[in-house]
Amino acid sequence: MSEFDNVTAPPPPPVGAIAPQEERTMALVAHLLGIFTWFVGALIIWLINKDAQPRKAFVIDQSKEALNFQITLTIAFVAAFILTVISFGILFFLPGLVGIAGLVFSIIAAVKANNGEAYRYPFALRLIK
């Protein structure tokens, strides 16, 4: 087992009763803001709620997950752009694929969060613990 297994393996979702509607809405917003504000929206929601640990565990968990995914998308965009430049435009479609994947996974996460399910992005690096 390498040291990177802990970074890429998704943590288990929080266990307990279904989250209240206010928390589910905040989690939904954290996932959807990534589409429009990059990582800033999820970061703000996480920073506002991180000190209210026992009461807002669902919001904290989902905003961290959205933040980690947006950071991963940023890394993927940079890598796709570099590969496009290095290949003299042959791999021009890579940044578009990264964008479409980010959009699709963010919408899926938002729907799951609104239903009260803790969503784990399949390709996110868990850099924020």
C-alpha cells in the first residue's frame, strides 16, 4: 500500500439520519457553485460551516468533497492544456472533455446531495481533509 492510497481513496460518507433540508440545500449549492465560480464557492461554504462540526456535518463533508473535486479539475485542466500545446493541437479535445466531465459529475453530486446522500466523486484527489 502506497502513501497515495489514502489521498485517492474516498472516505466513507457520514453515517446517520438524513440531513435537514437546509443542510441538503447548502450541499447542493456547494456542488453547483463549482460550475460557475471554480473552487471559490465550495471554499466559502466550507469555511463558513467548518466550525459548526457536529451540527453541520453533512454540509462540511459535501463542501470539502466539492472543493477537492474542483482542485482536481484545475489540475486536470492544466495538464490537458499542456498536452494540447505539446501535441501542437492534436489533443485539442482534452480540455473540453475535462470540462464536460466536471459539469456532469457536479450535477450528479448536486442531485445526490439534495436527496440527502453523501456523494463521492470518483476521480477526486482528497487534498483537504
